[in-house]
Amino acid sequence: MVLDTVRVVGFGVCGVFTFVLGTVHFAMPWLLDFDGAIPTDGEPLRPLDLLVVTYRTKRSDVRGIAQIMNHAVSYVLVTIGVVDLLVGEWLSAWFAPYLLAWIAGWWFIRAATQRHMGSRIGDRLVAAGFVLIGLFHLAFVALV
């Protein structure tokens, strides 16, 4: 009974939080002023050397990859949010432990990379929150 309540409330909170975070992330290039932060004018960038191919990197490439990566993360966050909200439909499936471990791993990676934002107390709290979400999912690996 208690475990059912923890499951419903925990996955509900994680799902809503993750879905909202993913939705907001789609606006991050605008909210964080990617265009201002990564101007198209300026000194040339060093080329990207890929063994036998050299790619002349432009500032627009860097801005583009930042936007691509942001939107890819947004998509994953929204998907994880929906998956969490639908946990009752799949938690007893054979693949549940693998999916839970994958989601936990994703949150652990996200927590570890928070340091790239800085080491302010807020950054540490955000990283700790992401670790907790990962641990919540990992705890259910042992329970299913």
C-alpha cells in the first residue's frame, strides 16, 4: 500500500517536473540568448580535424550545435516525463528494469554535467535534485 502511494506520487512528481522542464527547455535558446552569447561575427574558430577531413568551423556551426543539442535534450526530457506519468502501464513489463536504469543513468549524467554551469550553491542543489530523481528511478529497479 505504502509502496503504491510512493510509486504514484513519486512518478507523478517526477513526470510532471520532467515534462515541464523539457517543455521549457525548448525555449532555452531564446531565454538564454544563444544568439547574443554566440555571435556570428568575430575571430575565426580553429578547424575541426577529423583524421583525414578538416571542417572549417564557423560560429553559426557552434550556435547550431548548441540549439540541436538543446532541442534533443528537450525531446528526451518530455519523453521521460510522459513515460514516468504512464508508469502504471509498463512497470510490470519485462523491460521495466532496463528502462528505469536508463532513465536513472540519464539523470546521473545530467547531474554530473551540471558543473559546467558553475559551482554556485544553486548549481549544487540542482545537481543534487537530479541525483535524487535518478536514485528514485534506480530504487524501483530493485523493486520490479
